[in-house]
Amino acid sequence: MVDSSPSSSTVSRTALLLLRVLTFVFLLIALILIAVAKTNDETGDKIKFSDFYTYRYTISTIIIGFVYNLLQMAFSIFTVVSGNRVLSGDGGYLFDFFGDKIISYLLISGSAAGFGLTVELRRGAPSNSFTDKAHASASLLLIGFLFTAIASTFTSFALPKKPNN
Amino acid sequence: MVDSSPSSSTVSRTALLLLRVLTFVFLLIALILIAVAKTNDETGDKIKFSDFYTYRYTISTIIIGFVYNLLQMAFSIFTVVSGNRVLSGDGGYLFDFFGDKIISYLLISGSAAGFGLTVELRRGAPSNSFTDKAHASASLLLIGFLFTAIASTFTSFALPKKPNN
């Protein structure tokens, strides 16, 4: 019975790492798509993501989420190699909990802002490679958010336990 | 020592109820503002929130958040009157946890979508009572989200405690 406990912890850590790798990959593709979308021309004007404040916000959330997941993956590798958590005690659990919570809010806000603008831009100009790429980028960001939200649920249940009232 | 535990629980329940009442009030004002914004005319055309898919999404998230907070307040009143929780055992804690988590994601997505469109609409037409009201509504929705996110942090820490691994 005592031996089965670390295995359950290892399973949830592996699941967390997998979710972070998946988020990382989806955010990377979302970043490339929105950055590449700047090459589109229309009626002589060049349209790129930086022409819109909203897409600039979306790209900022992607980059912040990307850096956070890179950091978390580095921490995981350090833990596997050294056998110790980077943040010992309750600090590590609290960092994971608040980190996942805040980053998941950031990611869904970036995705929703991107969708909110893209949907209306698309209604003005029906078919357009710029809005198609922006739409795909917001979709991938939404999937990245879903993985982070699942990770956030895991880290909520892993919070340091206080005595029940 | 035993007597101090229920008092700590009462404090966090009161804080939660306060956060829900505040969210409820801010969502109500946000709802009125975005609904009222339809009365604006410009160059002969009537512009209202339902002309934009994005604002329709924003108003949907406000209404869902509003109903959820109404339900939670009703549950709180029932608990105070009857002395029992509506959902007994772990069910109540899980309902609070997932409810607050999902509703807070919905609220920030509605607010971000509203902001994402409003910011770009404002750049096209500088001063406009319609976009001013939409902006105010998205701001109030963001404040409502912040209260729900704080409530969600409370209900994460109140999750049923499992044995530590």
C-alpha cells in the first residue's frame, strides 16, 4: 500500500508534463500562424497582425504561455534528473496552482479576443488568407487553453491539504 | 480549538457569498449597458449589440454568469435558513469548484471578446456612444470575472482533501 502512493504521484506528474508538452506544441503552431499571416496583401494594402491591437494582445498571451510552459518543462526535467523539486515544500504546489490558473485565464482571453475580432472581420470580407490564419491561430490557442485548464484542475487537487473545518 | 473551526468556515462562506453578490451586481450593470447600447444611431443606420456575433457571445456569457450566481446565492440562503448544504458531502465542494472554474473562464472569454472587437471598432470611429457603452460593459464584466476568479481560488483550497502522496 505504501509503495503504490509514489506511483500515483508519478502518473499525475507524467500526465501534467504531457499536457504541458501538448500546450507548448499548440502554442508554437499558433504563434507561427499568426506571425506568418502578415504576408497577406489586399487591394494593395499590406495587412499584418501588428495592424490590430487585438491581435497584438493575442500574440502576447501566446508568448507568455509559451515561456511559462518552457519553464515548467525545464522544472520537470530538473526534477527527473536530480530527483528533487525545484521549489521544495508547499511553494512548488502553490506556484503550479497559481501559474496554471493565471496562464489559463490569459490563454482563453487571448483566444477569445482573437476570435471576437476575426469573426467580425470575416463578415466584412468573406474569404481572406489573413483572417483564415488568424482564425486557425485562435483555434489552436483555444486547444492550448483547454490543455492548460486540465493541468490547472490537476494542480488544484494537488494543493497542500489543510485540516478540514 | 474545536469551536474556532466552524467560525473559520463561516468567514470563508461569508466571503464567498459577498464575492457572488458583487459579481451579480457587476454582471447586472454590464447586461443593462450592453442591452441599452442598441439605441445608438449613426449615419442613419441603427447599430445595436445583436448586429455583432461577438457582442451576442459576450451577452450570453453575462447571462450564464448571472444565472449561476443567482443559483449560488439561492443555495447560500437555503444553507443559512435550513442549516444544511443543498449538496451534501463532497458533491457540494466539487460543484463549487467546477462551477466557479468554468464560469470564470466563460466570463473572461466574454469580456476579452468584447474588448477585442470594441478596441478595433473605436479605432475606426473615434467617439461613439455605442462603443463607449460596449467598452464599459466589457470592463464591468472583467471586474465580475475578477470576483469569480477570487471565489474560484477559495473553492480550490476548499476541495475535499485526499491523502497526500
